[in-house]
Amino acid sequence: MDEALAAHLDHAVPYDLEYRVRRADGTWVWWRDTGVAQRDEQGKPFCMAGACADVTDRRLAEEALLERQDIINAIVETSQDWIWAIDAEGIHTFSNPATRTILGREVKEILGRKNLDFLYEEDLFKVQAILTECIRERRGWENLLLRWRHKDGTYHYLESNAVPILDANGKLHGFRGVDRDITERKRMEQELHESERRYRLVLEGLEKVAVQGYYPDGTITFWNRGS
């Protein structure tokens, strides 16, 4: 500390320093110390004049904010969901590394590209219509199901949720959101649907065997030709 003040005095420049000071009760506080050099009649600096202020509350708040930001960054970087942001033109301005497993693409392959570049062709018109409406109304979307093209050529089903990015004047600057890969769930749903379809075809073909289905209240849910 003394060396820093001496250096400022030697060069006759103002200083603005923050450092910790131990109080009489043993606790530590942060001080902000500002000052300027005082010159004699010959213009030579001979001392520093300044003031000190207790900035402990501000420093603690800044440290707490940094800690929270570190936690948020860790969550974003390790999330298995795709966390992203796009500008008002639909160009990606942020992406977490989840794209490596979801789309087989590095973050650098996503940034600067339009989201429409990776969408399944049949979903493009739907997305463009939704984006146009959300931009006009300055709102986000919920549970939007889209198919995205993986780098290997396959398609993944992503469930998208987003909120608008608005400035203090309410001007829309883009959207940020989270997409979850539900490809496996969709595959299982499709397999179940196909299994049920084949099962129903078999039962429908049993003309000499009566097969019925009922809810617990007696409501008929199935009635084949043999019934």
C-alpha cells in the first residue's frame, strides 16, 4: 500500500485504490482510498491529499453476485438441455455446449447462423409463422415441438420454450430459451402407437372370437366383429 502511494506521489498522478483494513474488533472491512498529489511552490509533489470511504457492503454484494454468476455459468455449461439466444433476425448469439450431444455440432458451428439453417424442411413454414407472430406481439412461446437436423443427417425432436429479450423501452432484441431433446420419448410413443395399431388390426380380424374392452364404469372401449 505504501509503495503504491509513493509511486503515485512520485509521478504526481491521482490515485483510486481499494484495500482491506482490520478494525479494532478484528474484523476486516473494505476501504476506497482516493487522492491527488499536493505540490509546493516549485511544482514538486510533496504529499497526497484524499479521502477514504467504507465500501464493504458494495464489495460483499459484488462478490455475492460473482458467486451467483459462477453458479449460473456452471449450470448453463453442464446442462443437457440446449440453452440458447437469438437476435431479432433469428441469428444465434449464444449457445451452451449441449449442442454437441443434441445436434452433433460445436458451439462455434451454431453461433452466427440462423436457427432456420438446422430445421427440418417441413417445419420451416411453421417456425417462420410463429416467429413473425411472436416478434409482432413481443412474446415468447411454450412447448413448441420442432425437428432439428443432426450433423449425421438424422433428425431430433426438440421441445422449445422461450422468452423475449426486451430493453428498458420495450424494444425487442431477440429471444432466449431452452430446448429439450425428446427424441427418445417420441420414438417410444411412435412404437407404442404402431404396436396398438397392429394389435387392433389383429383383434378386428377375429371374426369368430368376441373381443370387447370396457372402462371400470362399463363404458365400451372396444368391440370387434366377432362380438
